[in-house]
Amino acid sequence: MIRADLTGVALGDGLDVAVLGALNVSPESFYAGSVALSRDRLLAAAEAMAASGAALLDVGAMSTAPYLSAAISASEEADRLSSAVDLLVSKLGLPVSADTSRSIPARAALDAGARVINDVTGLAGDSELAALVAGRGASLIVMASERGGGRSGSPITLVAALLDESLGIARRAGIPAERIVVDPGIGFFRGQGIPWHEWDCRVLAGLPRLRTLGRPVCVGVSRKSFIGALSGQGDPEDRLPGSLAATAAAVLGGAHLIRCHDVAETVQAVKIAQAIARARERS
């Protein structure tokens, strides 16, 4: 039985697949529809996600898309994050996750009330982040991302190995396993010798193999570039149908948490895919 508790949000086998609503306060984000630069717009978007069934919210203050040059200083990211998190925590009853890989912004977000850190580097980007998460009693989403080392193997084999390394870092830092969820990093592998959209499809097809890690799986496919490559839709604005199809595939593959921009539509897709998955288990 695979289970986790993201500081109040229970995830895992036998539970409903949860939806994490993604918000951005970074104008550099790849999908303009997710960006909320004013407090009023941010709050309105978050309230709509909560009303549509999001179990928690994920706020990013710097784009992490691997094909964009959007780096900002840690202090600027911290200022953006702390302001957004403080607003959402004070106005809504949902737990808030901070999408950051750096300890300075993470500390600011936790000070403002964030309860989860979502790290796209899988704790490999900042040597102080794991200890910070452990010391604050926060929960963690660790994502697989490209690293050095000359690794080889199938896409899902490499993803599983990277996530296992991240879990090792977390364990050594003292983060309890029951507070950790893993993410296979859809959209973040670009230099593996095969087209990135093929890589992402093969990872999604291999999701059941991640059960060997013993942690719930979070999948984020919303409006990503592999959908554009496969469907011929260059604008992320036009990728909702493909996002919902990929979401259904992820749920059928065993995902426990779906990160998305379009909560209402995704919640509906998750319910249908989950019903089919449960019927398959009973047949």
C-alpha cells in the first residue's frame, strides 16, 4: 500500500486521485494563461481552482521550463513567492505548495505559510534545500530531471533511478518518506538522444514501474510541449484536449496526483479515468 500525507492532503492507493492547481506569478511562464501578476487576479484564479475541486495549490515565481532562459535572482523569486503564498494562505483554506528549487525562496515561502516544496531538480539543485524541508516539517514533491553522470537505459528506468537518488537525499536529510511524492518530470528531458515527445510518451506508458519506489506519483502534463509536438499545436493555449488525454493516461497508469492549469476540466477527466481504472481492477 503506497500512501503519503502532504501535510494534510492524503494521497495514494485506494484514495481518489487528487488535483493540484498550478498558478504562476512569473511573467516568464511558458503558458500565459497560468500567470496572475496582480493580487486580485491571483486570488480570483485560486478561488476558482478551489471551487472546482483542487486539493492544493502550487505557486511558481520563476519559470522552470527547460527551453526558456528565465532565471531571476533568488531574492526576487523569494519576494514574489512570499507575497503570493501569504495572500493565498490568508484567504483560502487549501494547503499551498511552493514550486522552487532554491533554499532562499523556499524559506521565504515556508515563512509565509507554504506547507509543501515542489522541487523540479529533485533536491539536486541546492544542497541546503533538503535540510530546510526537514527542519520545517514540510512535505515534498521531488521531480526527476536531467543530470550528469553518463546514465543509460530506457526512459522509465532512468527516471526511476534519478528519483531513487532524490529519495536518498531526502532520507539522509531526515525527511520522512510518508511526506514525499515523486514526479517523473514530463517535459524536462531534452538531451537523451530521442525526441523529447517520444521520451515523454514512453515515460507515461511506463508509469506503473515507478511503484517500485514506494511513493505516490505526481504527474504534470498540462499544456506541455510534447502535446504541442504530437498534435501540431504550437500555442499552449490550444493544448487543453491533449492535456486531458495525457491526464487520463497518467491516471490509468497509476498516478495519484495530477498537477494542472485547468482544474475544472482536469477534475472531470480524472474522475472518468479513475472510474475506468477501478473497473479494470474489479474485472
